[in-house]
Amino acid sequence: MMLDYNSLLLALGVSTACLAVTMMGSWLVRRAETVLLTATVGLVLVVGGIFVYSAYVNRPEPWLGVGNFVLFHAGFATIWGAGKQFLTGRLSLPGIATRALAAMVFSVVPMLSGYDGLAFIADNLAIALLLFATARQYWLARAEAPAPILGIAALYTLTGISFVLCAAVLISDGRLVLGAAPSNWAEDLSLAVCIAGMTGIGALSLALHQWRLAARHRLDAITDPLTGLLNRRAVFDEYGTRPMGTTTAVIVFDIDHFKSVNDRHGHAAGDHVLKVFAGELTAHCRPGDTAARLGGEEFALVFKETMPGRAELAAERIRGAFEACEIPIDGEMLKCTVSVGVAPGRAQPLDFDAMLSAADKALYAAKRAGRNRVELAGHLQAVPSRTAS
């Protein structure tokens, strides 16, 4: 039986080590996915704990038990940290340290006091709590990719339950002093569950990060890298040639005299101006509306549902807000303006391309009329501005 138990421990150690190597390789390919590195560190610590525990099984000395507890708790706390990082995008070192130290105190103190049975009860319960907390992080992030994330959460939960069973059997035995590593059906079951769970979690984690990488590539393909707005391709993918109803509107913006900003202050200053305008556009964009950079200094705002006249008022608010901006460039405050063309929905629906063309024509009319103004497509009725430049 002892040989079988050691064989299971060896299998668990090897499978965990292989998973750590695979995750490290994945991180080396995608350095931005630092959650992979965090998980790798946690797995390496757990592998160390497995082999120290294997030594303890053969020679149950307190210092080996303490070493096992320290490595296990540091490892599982770090794995919790990887789950938290996956959810929030931030690594919580204080959270990892607090959980690891709390678990170590509850298990190491009894071990050093000679109550190894109590120490293993505390060890199993602490690991179970860390696994349940890790499962919770993935459960909270399930909206991103429900199938693999729910699978990961379920496997962490199942593995945590196996450690609770180990603690329950030790509690039922009522022995605070064992003099040897715990040996019962729950320990054997927990090892088998850990091997299966580690394999499943590893496969689902790698699949999840591949999915994340593909999603990031898709997002990059439709996002303007400078402003973070959608790009021209994304707008046409969204609206295509479908009819735009009476409650829709397309607004096109073009920053006035933008070339002179680049010529006088440099392209870095021009990029800053574009970012400032993108910020104003985003600030006036409601949920469900679409803000995009069409290219160069030209932007668009698409209203899916809007009341008559609201598009012109929104365009005027954005124009006025941008005109009021003081943009720090080369030690001076630069003021820029924007010309705007608005194409509101028509009684007879037009496709998006036609509405964009109508808004463009209104924009050029605003440019010809002196810039820094809003022009309405169709009758080209201007919304007056305070100044023109």
C-alpha cells in the first residue's frame, strides 16, 4: 500500500511539474500574460511540497512536515493569486502573503508542538479554503468564457472537497498525535482527485489562455491603437449595409487645421490632440452608441436610438467641449477646434454607407463655412457656434 501511495505522490509531482513547464513555456511566448507566470510559480512551490511530503511519508520528522506545509501553503496561496490576477488583471502580493502566512501558522505551530495529527487537520482545511477561494475567483470571471472557466472552477472546488474529506477523517479518528503521515481512504482518494484535477485544470487553463490570445487578436484588429476607439473596419463590420432607421444618426468629426499642429509641434503633439478629442467623444457616448476613429483626424459617432434633434445637440456639445480644452504642448496651452457633419435618420431608411456619405458632405460644408461648426445633412442647417477658426 505504501508503494502505491508513493507511486501516486510521484505521479502527482510529475504531472504538476509538467504543467508548470508548459505554463512557463506559454508565458515565454506571451509575456503580457503574467498570470501564467504567477500560476507557474505556484505550481513549482506545490511540486516542491509534494516531494518534501514524499520524504516525510518515509521519514516522519517534524522539520520535513514544516517544510511541506510552508511549500504547500505558499504554492496554493500563489495559485489563488493567479486566479485573482485573472479576474482583476492585477497581482495581489499582499493577499498572497496574508493567506500563505495564516495557513502556515495554523499548521506549523501544532507540528512543532508535537501534535502532528492536529497539524494535518489544519493543513488540509487551509488548502481546501485556498482552493475554494481560487474557484471563486474563476466563478466571478465566468462571463468571459463560461465553458472553460466554469470547468476550472468546478475542478478547484472538487479538489478542495477532497482535502475537506481528509480533514474530516482525521477529525473522526480523534487522534491529535499520529507519529506518521496520515494514511486512510480519504488520502488515497484525494491524491487521485488531485492528479485528475491537475490534469483537467491544466488543459482547461491552456485552452482558456489560447482563447484569450485569439480574442485579443480579434480586438486588436478592430481597435485603433492610438485612441482605443473602434476603427473604420469595426464600424463597417457592425453596421455594414443594413438599413438605418429614423431613430439613428451618424456624426462625423474632423479636427481643424490638424496638419499645422503636426507641422508646428510634431507628430507626438498631434497624437496627443487626437487622444484628447477621443476622450471628449467617449465622455459624450452613451451605452449602445458607437464611437470610432475613421482614420487620420476623422472620427465618427453612431447613435442607434436617439430622439429627433438630439444628434445635433450632442454634436454641438462635443464641439464646444473640445474647443474649451486647453491642451499642454511644448510648455504652452494649445486650443483646437473641430468641424462636424450630422446625418440624422430619415423617414425612408438609408444604409450606413449612404448616411456616412451624407454626414461627410455636411462636414465638408462646415469646413467651407469657416470650420468649428456643426452642419446638418440635407438642408445643411448650421448649429451656430460662438467662434470660428
